[in-house]
Amino acid sequence: MNIQIYAGKKNFDTQKAERYFKERRIPVQMMDLKKHPLGEREIRLMIQAVGLEALIDREDPKVKEHPACYYDRESLLIPAIQEAPWLLKTPLVRNGNKITVGYRPEIWEQWT
């Protein structure tokens, strides 16, 4: 099992996700979205796994100020996410082609 946690900022859910895997001695690769921007293929995989609506943090006041908050087409959102990864809800937890958004221990338990 190869778990990757994508996060731009250390929010509470990201810390809880990290702790969840650490407590179960499951190795995790932390992916800082500021240092390692997502490629188009990775973003498309995430959209396919969780849906376009689930990826964008439309509740965040900073995100609401960005025009991408109001995009509804993949062709517009993918470049916007690449330029501004803070638009994403985090943590994005990936296990191969399986991806979750936010703190989802009930799903991660099925992975182990």
C-alpha cells in the first residue's frame, strides 16, 4: 500500500489524516502542493475518483475570491488548480487510483 497525502497548508484534517496512518504504522508520503504542483494527469485522476465538485474548497473565503471558484468545466479548472493548488480541499489522500477528500477514516480502513 502506497499512501500519499496531498496538502498545501497544514490544516486540522491533514494533521488528523497523518496521525491516522502513523498510529497504524502505515507509511505515508506527504506531498506539499506548494513544492510539488499537480500534473494534469493527477488532477484528471482525482476528478475521476471524487468528482469535480468535491475537489474545490468553495467554502474557503480566499477561494471564493478566485474566479475558478465559479468554474464548472474541467478544461478551465485544471489549469486553475495547477496555478493555485490552494483551491483544493485538503487533505487529498491517495492509494493508487483510490482517492478521498478530507478526513475519511471509514474509507481508509477498507484500504488496509
